[in-house]
Amino acid sequence: MTSLRTLGSSDLDVFPLALGGNVFGWTADRAASFAVLDAYTAAGGNFIDTADVYSAWVEGNKGGESETLIGEWLAARGNRSDVIVATKVGAHPEFTGLAPETIKSAADASLRRLGTDYIDLYYTHYDDPSVPVEEIIGTLDELVAAGKVRAIAASNITPERLQESLDFSDREGLARFVALQPHYNLVSRDTYEGRLQEVASRSGLAAVPYYALASGFLTGKYRPGTRVESARSGRAEEYAGTERGGRVLAALDEIAEAHEAEVATVALAWLAAQPTVAAPIASARTVEQLPALLAVADLELTDAELAALTAASA
């Protein structure tokens, strides 16, 4: 039985791999989404990450497609209380920014699509510097007090605004961020490592990194000279052409071979071992892609292996 990890100071205990919902209603249709969700939970997974904007970037979509599919799946399986659902506010075309009324309306819209009366973890998707932290935290606290949200978190925020938000919550005794969702992986370390990680560590926040596999690059399928047909291949191929990318893949290959593990599993295991990280986020379009992701729960790298990967990615 995989041990669950507690998200910061919350009472949310999560599987050490969050299942990314960005593909649901985009590259995974209803049947594929249901199959992936079934397989993930059957393997012990309980932490699903989505956002109200997923997947407004697809022609014909307007945002909310992922939440709707997850809601239909929860209703069909009758398992709402077994699953930790995280969603985000601030980037939906109809609910942009973090003004108090926007947050409240967006939360109600997310609850309707998810077919539930509470969201387990509610993130501000992108900080909105035009709104004082007092108003953002005050509004999120109202949602918690109303029972619509169990815990709150932040994504894409500066260390200064994060600290200011935490200080305000502490001072006023209001709901406090328990987690942070940064852009963080073996080939993108600068956004998180440093001051943001320091604030998270000092304040007891759990990190739940997105782009944990660098848009697929860290699965090892993007090599110099290879062409992969994928909606996200452009970004992954950028890493493949760099010296750093080559060094990281070489180190991953060696460690993966030693453990008879997939390259993706090793990349996620490095991330999961970093200070503050509770559960990396990775998405699967098909059931076949899941085992390599789920295996992170059981792969423990040695200190030497972790150091080798850290050095290769420097």
C-alpha cells in the first residue's frame, strides 16, 4: 500500500502522483478520460488536478471541458469522497483575474461542472497583482467558511505576493494557502528553486509541480533526430536540442537501466524527492501511459543517483 502524503497544514492526504486533467476533453475524449481515471484510482491514486480553463485553447471549446468530464466520471462511479479534486480560478475566458466577484462566480461554475458541493483544493491559477492580497484571501476564506472549498493554494505567484498572502492569513486568522503549484522539473529548476521554494519551506507549504515531465521531454521519447507526433511536441523538442537536455537524458537512461524503470519514472522520482514536493503532476492520454507515472510511488532513488541527476541538470 503506497503511503499518502499530507498537503502542507491541510487534512488532505494525497497519492504521491497527481493526475493532470489538462488532457481530458482535449487529447483524451470522454471514453479515454474515463479509462485513465478508472486505471489511476484502481492503482490507488486519489489526487486529480484540473482547472476551469481546461481546455479553452482548443477550437470549439470554451473552458470547463475537463471539469465537466471529471464531474461526469465522479457521478458515474459514485466515488466523490474517495477523490481529492483540485481545480483553479483566474484564467477561464469568462472569469479572468481574481476580483472577489470573479472568484465567487467561477467557484460556483466549477462546482456545477464538477457536479459536487465542495472543491478539495482551490488554486489561484495566476496571481492578479491588480487585486490586493487582502481581497483575494478574504474571498477564498469566505468560500472555505461556506463549505464550498476545503483548502486553498496558489500557482504562478511571486515569492513576495505569496509571503504577503500568508502573512495576511496569519494576522487575520483566515484560510491560509497549504500548497503551491510551481513550474518545476529536472530541466526547469529556476522558477521554483530559490526564493519561492524558501517561502514554501519556511511556511510549511506543499509543492505540487506542473510540467513535471517537461511537456513529455522527460519521458525520453524526444531525442535529437526523432519526430514525435503530439500536441505538445514543440516544447519538448526545444529541450531535446540543448546540451543540458542531452546530459539529463544520459543520466536518466543510466539510472533507469539500473532500476529497470522507465525514464519518466526516474524523472518524477527525482522531483518527488526534492524539498517541499508532495506530489508531481503528470497527465496520461491513454491507460498505457499510466504505469510509468504511477511507479513513482514505489521508486526510491539513492542519494548518489539524486545527486547525479541534480548535477546533470545544473
